[in-house]
Amino acid sequence: VQLVESGGGLVQPGGSLRLSCAASGNIVSISFMGWYRQVPGRQRGMVATVMSGGSADYADSVKERFTISKDNNENTMYLQMNSLKPEDTAVYFCNLHVRDDTGWSHTVWGRGIQVTVSS
């Protein structure tokens, strides 16, 4: 299974970005999808997650600003980020819990994509 993240970059404070995470490969089902972020010297932390049934959860710091969504048909997940702040600057990683056609369930991480919020 491969994950390809896109949509990162440099944006001014108050601006918006939309991250995408496209999954491909041996995937029968996806039970969990999430976005995490990491800055140098700190642990990777949860930003937003969504279960297969659609229930979503957000870190307190991004509530009301970020929205996670998914396209089941395309095995793609999105993170709409609005009202961005300098403290949102980080490398963002997507994470999926997948099951393949052998019945094996496992976790997959993307390589990460840089988001920089700066004037």
C-alpha cells in the first residue's frame, strides 16, 4: 500500500490549504484515516481522524478551523485547513488502517508534506 500526500506549501497567516492523501495498492477496506503533524524536536501529534463510519475527531488547537473528509470510492482523504496560524507550521503525515485481500490489517504512514505558515 502506498500513500501519496499533496497540497502542502507556504501560506500566509489567515490563509487556507487543502491537503490530500491518496492510497493505492492492495486495499480491501480502510477502517481509520488520520492526519498527524510533527515539528522538529517534538513528538508527532494527532490533528484530525475519521473512522470508516464517518465520525471525526480533532485536536483542540484545530477545531473550527480544519475539516477532515474522505472519498471512499477513491481511497482518498482530505484536510481542509482554514485560518492558518504560524503554529500550524509542521510536516503533516497521513495515516491509514487498512485490510488487504489476505485479511491482513496494518497501519500505513505517508512520507509527510511540509506546511509553512509565515508572512
